[in-house]
Amino acid sequence: MKIRSTFHSYEKDIVKLSETQNPKKVNKYFIALIDTWCDNKNIDPRILYLNKRENLKLIDIKAFPTKQNRYNKDVCCSFGIWTVNS
């Protein structure tokens, strides 16, 4: 699971997950908690990047408002889960 990360850290984890070999068939998931602007929560570049990857399949994305005082705009937390294909 990644929280507030960048494309680069996502990429490393996705590659590790897809290359992981297991004698038993297991399902692999990539989960990200992404801080997004509430008015643009589904078009965050990190979400768009994940949705374009061939070895990932989106299961679901949900967003909920957060309480913070770092920004003047409302910030949401988008919770995304993708299956990882080897």
C-alpha cells in the first residue's frame, strides 16, 4: 500500500509485485491512498497513470473528504485498488 507517493515509487512496487513468483496461484493487489483535490479526485495524474498500465486492472476507486489545514482547497483521499497481473 502506498500513501501520498509518486509515480516512481508506484512503478517500483508494481514491478516487484508483477515479478513475484509463487508456486500457488495467488491474487496480487496494488492499493494506493492518494491525496487529491476534491473537485478533481478522479483525474489525478497518479490515478490516470495507474489506469493506463497494461498489467493493472482497476477494481474500484472511492474518495472521501479529509480534514487538513495545509491547503486552502478541500482535499479528498482517493482509495484505489487494482489487481496486478504477472
